[in-house]
Amino acid sequence: MLKQVLLPRLGQTMEEGTIEKWHKGEGDAIRKGEILYELTTDKATLEVESFTDGVVKKILVPEGTAVPVNELIALIGDEQDEVPADLDAYRPQAAASAPPQETDAPAQAAPPQAPALSEPAAAVAPSPTRLSVSPRARKIAKEQSVPLAGLRGTGPGGRIVERDVLGYLEKLAELRYTPAARAAAYEAGISLLAVQPSETGRRISKADVLHAAQAAAPPQQVAERLALSPMRQTIARRMSESKRTAPHFYLVGDVMMRKALEKREQINASGDLRITITDLLIRAAALALEKHPAVNARFEADSVAVNSQINIGVAVAVEDGLFVPVIKNAAAKDLPQISAELKSLAQAAREGKLIPEQYEGGSITISNLGTFGVDYFLPIINPPEACILGIGRLAEQVVAQDGAIRIEPVLKVSLSTDHRVVDGAGAARFYQTFRAVLEEPGGL
């Protein structure tokens, strides 16, 4: 019996994925646990194993194509299984509502509904907004001279997908226009569907296209338009969601770091492991959360859910954005364990090899921009967490304390907090403990 291979949801934020490479081709035998394909999500590129033994009977999604979660991407069966001549019943549209795992393919499936055609955008020159386009749609658009900026995407988050380009071409077949007009529309990046001929009954001419483009030309030319990567789409969506839904408030203060730095030097002098300042911050945050469990929580529809484990996320910059790998159960780990785990996770993040369990489930995030010379900043909360620590520059400054003036290494720290979960006093007590652990680091 044929088995459906559906695109899995490999993380809470994943809406679609791109098939980067098939490790097996049609007709190849495959065993359960063998790598079937490589999948790029909004976070990483992962190798996906086969769920069953069998033969790859049909690959429905070519390499480089982005498809939504739960989409049908391949069929696996026995050697004697035959793939129906009419594959429409097995194509992604038919499987879109299926559960996010591989299942037995039905003996007969209802034919898919025709894809919705993309409505033409207004006849305007391309806006500065970055276009999100699937690789397949971009390829067809280039081959058929379709102006992508003139389309409205029907994919996830407004992404322009193959059906939008095909829908435009289908509607274009009903229009009367000159070849020069089509070329001019492609060059100007506007939809021919929204250009009116100068005289009723006439074919759309190049002059008509140029007139429409000139009337709607933007005040400033765009040097380049870059499509949003899956990671940037996720960052944009989640940060907008955070600022829109979570009422942020901020605490800012100084942490005296002399004793913490001395503690770090003692540890580093005693062995081969090199403890970083970030390691100290993770440990301090974990101990502070242990003392203030109300901060280790998240807002839900009708309640505040307190997390059962203390997991510290650390923002790691990568080429096209950032990852937040998570140190799980951080309060139960000592500094050497935290340091070794963070180094391993950061390396995996930079190589795009993190798996969902390594970047989900955080209690609080630490974002450190001090190495860039930033004094302090107010970071956006990483949902569904309730707080994020912004770490600024560690620098010497003149400090007046106990009637004396001296120079001390001082760390600028901010705390962004979701007011739905934590009030000002609760956040201040957490910050107070965090600072105290660093200033009197015996407990580290």
C-alpha cells in the first residue's frame, strides 16, 4: 500500500519548509531511519528520516521548492505498488488538511480543488517592501516574464507561490496586448491585468504600460529588492506579535562586576575550560529565576502558566538573523557544564544544525550586545517568554560608594518584562537578585 510522506511541523513557529535535497530518488529502496531528504525550516536545515521501509515511488516536490506544513511531498510503497496515472488526487492540495505525519495513502481521494488565482495588485511600480517568493514561483516568473511585484501572494504570510504565477498567466491569456506592452510591464514590475488601454477595444500598448508606470512611480528608486528568508519572516512575525500583544516595561541598572570577574579568573586559572561572562550571566539568571518562580512564566489566553523547569535562552547572531539556543534545566548545572553546552549550541546555531528541542521552551532570554560597544538597549521579549535581559557594555567607570570614589568595572543591564505576567515590583526583585548574585558571586 502506498504511504504518504507529509511535510512535518518541526517547531512551534514553523509554517512552511523548503526541500533542499532528496537523498533518495524515485525507484530507490529505503529503510526506516535512513535519511530521505534535507529540509530547511525557519530556523535550520535538518535531515529527515524515513518513517518506513519501502521504495520511493513518487517525488511530488522538487528540490528548492517551499511548501506548507502537512503538504504531501512523496509516496513510498512496496515494489509491486503502482502509482496512479492521475496524480492530482495525491498532490499537495489534496493533503493540505492531513495530520502532520506520514499515513496510509487512501485508495481513492477526492480530486483537489483548483488553486485560487492571485488577484492583480494595483498598477504600481515595485514598493520598497521585500518580496517573499518561493523558488519555484521565481523560476517560472523569470521564464515567463511575469512581474512578481505586480502579484499578491496567497502563500503563508503573503508569500508568492507557484499558483499565483500560474493564475496570472491564465488571466493574461484573456487579455489583448502587444508583445512590447508585456515586455514593458515586466521591466516596470507592474501587472498587465491592471493596465487600461487608452481606447476602449484597443490592445494594451507599450505606451499604456509606460503611462501607468509613470503615474504610480515611487518617489525614490529601489537599489535592490531582497526576498525575506524563512528566518527573517519568522523574526518579523514573532517580534511584531510580541510588541503588539505584550505590554512591555523596562528596568535599567548597573552591575558591579569586579568580584564576578575575579571569580572567573580563578576558575579559568584552575583548568582548561574557559568561562565567559555570558556563562556567568546564564548561571546568575537561573539562580534568580529559582528564587522568583513567578517570573519563570508565560501568558496564556485565560491564565499565567508557570514553567516547571528553568531554561535559559541565549541570542546567537548568524548570517541572516539570530537563533536562541536554550540551556535546559540551567539551575541544576554548574558553570563548566553551562559553558560547554553553550559553546556546543552556539556552534550548531551558526552551522544551522539546531533541532527544535534545542531552541524551544525557554524561560528567559539573554541578549548580549556589549561586545559591539553598545552601552545598553531595550530588547523585545521573545514570546512566549515573559522577560528578556539586555546586556550592554562592560566598562570601567568612576563610582562613588561608601564615601569613597574609585574606578570599577560596570555592566549595563536592562530587563524587558511582559506586564501581563509580572508587575514592576516582581521584576525589580528578580533584577535585584540577579545583580546580587553577580556582585557577591560565591553562590555561582
